[in-house]
Amino acid sequence: MPLRYAAEQIEQHKKALVDILDTLPSIIVRVDRDGCVDLVNRRFELFSGVSAGNALGMRIVSLIPQFADQLENVGQVIDSQTPMEFDKLLCRKGSQLSYYSLEIYPLKSEGEAMAVIRIDDITEHVRIEEIMAHTEKMITVGGLAAGMAHEINNPLGAIMQNAQNIERRVSSGIPANLKAAGEVGVSLDLVRAYLEKRGIFEFISHIRTAGVRASNIINNMLHFSRRSEPQIESVDLSEMLDRTLELVASDYDMKKLYDFRNIDLVREYAPTMPPVSMVVQEMEQVFMNILKNAAQALSESGKEGTSRITMRTYADHGMAVIEIDDNGPGIDDSIRTRIFEPFFSTKEVGVGTGLGLSVAYAIVTKGHHGSLTVRSKPGQGTCFTIELPAGEELR
Amino acid sequence: MKYSEISILLVDDDEMIRNCICAFLEDEGFMVHQASSGEEALDSIVSINPTVCISDLRLAGMDGESFIRRACRLCPTTAYLLHTGMDYPLSDELRAIGMTPADVLQKPIHELSTLTRRIVAVATAGGRIG
């Protein structure tokens, strides 16, 4: 074989190998025992911002210092000829958090001892895992809550209803009470006077009120964990929105955090709207999540003047449009573009799950074939727009 | 109409619930019978032939829905009410015997006079009691 031809062949193979390395979605680096770089692929250049030419001969730790802890193991991997893997390494790049996996393999070739490092961006994978774990947790919690509520309802009923029975059994309106009082030789009027004087009627009334309150809390909690089949109904939007506003106003958790009485809720409903098919409970959740978000923004802004949320409806090209417009502080563009991402939250840990708006987005777009968009002017307010197919049958 | 003309069979496996609702209904003046299971209620329902039968949905043994389906064959003129702590959509079978969503009473009943109103409504409907 002529030498020139052989050289061409080698060149072709080399190019093919480089092409393969550059096509892979992984960052690939070959280093020697001291961690000095001897080969990198395109993905590495993009990630580190250092060109292959400049990277060669440099210590890998200085090029991607975020992985310094893991890269210290290169020597050990080569000596022991045993690969090492590191999973879910958290890296911050600007405002963005990403997860990486990093693997170091001893290179089994003759000559100098080398190692190959492979780094993958597994952010998406980790997010999906988290969503699934969270969903599973919510299903478990929901199931537990539903089962527990049923168990609590009976004793709670006995508490409330027996308090009612006590009230009735000391009332003078029931003949059996008078008869029993007569049999034991007391006057029912005197018994009532005593109970009144010692505040016992008030205690009984408090037992009933507390029971009703506990029962309402359970009902609210159950609202989102119902496991019955979602029912699609054709609804009047104005009525549905009014009911949701009532629900919001009575939501215990929401009342605790923000006072809706301090917010001017303006209704600008179109006088005639086509009916809309929806799963009412799901869409209630959508509106509640958006309203909750708006209320929180308004309460944080602490600005002068009236806080206002406007609910607007109108029909447009066969779509029913609902706008939820607040005069809060507005949202920056960098946040606005990510607002529907699962687990994206600007709230402190523990305050928001970062799921509210992503759940709303999924319900509107996937469940109801509609759209959910947001526009905002910092300093002037934010408007969420929901478009749902009007009158159409779902599914 | 006198409440004493209305007879009621209450089916619930929770004795505490049975006693407190029975006490209330007796104070109202109704004629009240009770059973702690669907099986026990089926044994006595023909001799009682109640105007209204109120059954819990989740019972030990036969559930409330199966009980009502059998009971209504034995006592077709009785009006049936379901008492449940669950989110229960009325089945087609129970709709077919004339039950409506208003006949499903959500536990816990906050104010027992709502139970009286429902009993009187179903007792007078269909000419059960004049």
C-alpha cells in the first residue's frame, strides 16, 4: 500500500472519530495521570468556553473548576483501573441551576496511562424524576387525606349532632322533655335558667361552630384530592368564575396569607358568552392558582393605592377568553419566560412548590385544548390570558 | 301531616351515629327503627315497611347501594336516602328507582333539620304520606 494512501486512510479515520465525538451530546475529555488535557470534543468547548487548541496541555481542573472535587480522582481511577461515577452534581451557571453526571474511565490502551471523562447534562432527567416523585407524593397524600376525611366525618358528625341533641333535650318545646323533667321532679325552666347562668348554652353553641369549621376545613382539603372520574360539563363562565371567587374568599389557607377583602375584585364579564365545556374542578384550580399568585404579588408589592384584580371575559374567533389582570408590581422578562416551568419559583423554599402555574398550564393546554399566556409590564401589572374552545365538546 | 305517621329505618354500622340521629329523629316525632347492617335491615324491612329508609353507604358487609337495590324490591313504596362521607356520584341503578342527587346526604350533616326537611319532602312526594 502506498504510504500516501495509508496517510489518507488514517486522516479519514481520525476525522470520522472526531465527528463521532463531536456529535455525542456528552462532554468528553481525555486526560493524563496529572489531569492534563490531551483531547476534547466540541461539547467541551461549548461548555467551558475554551477552544480545543487552548485547552490542550492545560489541567482539566482549571478549565472546569466546578467539577474539581470529582476530577481529583483521575489518578486513582488510572491506578486502580476502576471507573468512577458521580450523579446529580448541581452546578449554577448564572441564574440557571443544572444537574450533571460525571464519569471517569481508565483508558485501556498501550502506552501512557490515560483516563476519559464524560460529563452529561441530566437536568431534564432529574426534573422529570422530581415531578414524578412529587406527583406520587401528592397522590399518596390525596389518598390519605380522602381516607382520613371519611374516618373523621363520622366522629365529627357525632360531635356536632349530639351537641344539637343536647340543645334540643333541654328545650321546652318537646313534650318528652317536660315529661322526663316531671318524672324526676325538676322544673325544665329552672334547669334552663341554670344552664343559661353558667354559660353552658354558649359552650354547646361553640362545640357546634367548631365542628362546622373543622368540617369545612376537611371539605376544602378534599376538594383537590377527589379521585372520582373527572366530569366534563358545559358551564356558564360568569357563574363559574363567581363561584371560584367565592371559593377563593373562603379558602382558609389563602385567607391566612392574603386578605382578599383588601383587594378590589372587579368583574368585567361579557353580557353574553357561549357555554364552555370543561372539567369544573380542574379549571377552578387553574383560576385559584392564578388568583393566588396575583394576590401574593399584590401583597408583596406594598405599593400605595388600591390593589385590584380584574376578571374579564369575552368571545373571540370561537374561543372564550378569560383575562385575570392585576395592578401589581409586574414580572421581569427573565422570570416571565420561565413562569410555567415546573418547580420554577421565585418564592422562598416552603412558600411555593413552583408547581401552581405549571399545573394550571397543563390543565388548560393538555386537558382543555386551550392556551394560557402571560403578559406583563414591570411596575404596572400582570395579565394572565386563558383561551378555551367555546361550546365545543371536549375529547 | 303528623311526623308520627312517618316511619323511618336507619341503617348505619356506627352505633354512635345511629344513636345520635335516632335521638334527633325521635325528638322530631318520627317513628324510628334502626339496623346496624344491610343484612340485618333486609331481615326487618318487610315487617317495618318504612316510609323512608336512610342508609350509610360504606357498611361492614353489604354496602349501602347493594342494600337499597335489594330493599327496594321488597319495599318498593319506601323512599330511600343515602348518607355518606364520600364523594358519591349516584349510580344509574339508584336513579332508576327514582333517587336523585338530593337524596344523597353528605356526612357530617351540620344541621339535622336539613335531614327532617328531606325526610318530609320524600315522604310526601309520590303520595306516600298525605
